[in-house]
Amino acid sequence: MRHEGVFWWGGLLAGFAVGLALSLLYTWVIDPPPLTDTTPAALNPHDKELYTVLIAAAYAADEDLDRTTKRLAQLENPEIGGTIVALAEQYINEGRDARDIRALARLADALGGTSAAMRPFIATPTSTPSPTPTPTPRPPTPTRTRVVRATPTPASTPTRGRTPTPESPGAFGVAQSTALCDPSTSGLLRVYVRDDVGKGLPGVQILVNWPGGEDRFFTGFKPETDPGYADFEMETGEIYQVELVEVESDPAQDVGAELADLCPDLAPGVQPSWQIVFQSGK
């Protein structure tokens, strides 16, 4: 009886395997279901998001709003403008790629929608080309200055350091690069970007690099401080170079060098901070 039971179960499993193989052969090879085209409106939410980002990137490249509107219409979303604003804000909060954020922000703005968080990514100042550029020797980068327990706020027209010359209009020079012996902060790099009349410029990308890597960030996220303000946490012992991206800019070099010697009166564990002011020429 035991052998008969084993034979019965073995036969059942073998039949099941043969039946499964035949059904798969029929479904996948002999008579597969027909493939059907789909539309962007039928995509799942994740793929719709990718589709929207690609459209925004294409608009950033060609600025063809009519073509972009036709592409967006395929999503069949009557609130597409609000959707793009929400997606741009989501990407900002999540710290996504700045190129995707800028593309989404500019597309939303072109469609008539924007928000405070998006404004720094909509407009980026560009330098004005000189009609007849004349090579002019550039003054050296300003040297570090010892500052005792002060938290200076940059003036509209900084008086220290390099001032852009009339022969290079629109270029951003380093108007100030100095250590700050500020006990209320520790190792904070403060960057201000200003136009030729001293007005803060939001949406300017800043590049900070050091022997071990680099980082990029934008002005405009702390308008309560200054529209052209941004900051960065420095590491103890690192020496940085700071410059602007997508505009003509002199670099601020040796940022953070010899900090321990510049502010000997700070409490233990508090590192000196640093302040840089970039200012445009006329």
C-alpha cells in the first residue's frame, strides 16, 4: 500500500509539471497575447514623473514652449502646471540633481506657476560680454585678515580686496575673503553674491572644492539673511577653493588655511568661520 501511494503522488506531480510546461509553451510561443501600444496618460505614477522630468529637460535645451505643451498634453492632466510645481518642490526638499530642479522650475514658470522655494532656480545671473575685451592684469586674490570676535555683514560696496575693473564688465571678483572669529558659529563658510550695485543675487551656483572632493550649492535659500547668501559647513583642517559656476568668476583660494592661528581666543571646540563676498563688475 505504501508503494502504491508513492507511485500515485509521483504520477500526480509529473502530470502537473507536464501540464504547466504545455500551458507556458502555448501562452508564450504558440499563441502569445497581442502587444498593445500605450500612452503617457496610462503610465504608472513613477514613469509619469520620469516622463515629466524628461520633458522639462528638453524644454531647458530648446525653450520650445509650443512643442513642450503638446508633449505635456499627452499626460491628460488638466492640472499639469500645479503638478510640475509640486514635483519641483519635492525635488528641492529631497536634494535631487540641481539640473532637474532647475529644468522643472523653469518649465513651471513658463506655464505660469512658481513658488518661493523655486525662485532661486528660475533666474541665474549671467555676465555681460565686453564688446571689445582688452586683456588686463588681474590684481592678486586678497590675503586673509585677522578679525576679532565680529560677525560682519557685507556692505553694499565692499572696500576690501579685488574690485572688478571696467575692462571686464560683468565678471565676478572676490571683494572679500576673511576669517570670522564668531563664537556663535563653528566652521561656517558664508558666501554672499552681489551685483555691481551691491544687491544680493539668488539662484547662483557655488562650487567648493578641496583635496578630498567638492560640493555645489545655491544662493537664495535663506532670503531672511540676504537673497544672495549661502553657507557651507567646513571640515577642520581642510583648505578650500570657492568659485561661482555658470558665470565668469575669480576663485577665492586658501579658504580655511591656518584658521587655528587666526582666532586663538575662541572656546575649545569652536572653529573660526569664513566669509566670502563675490561682486559683479559694471
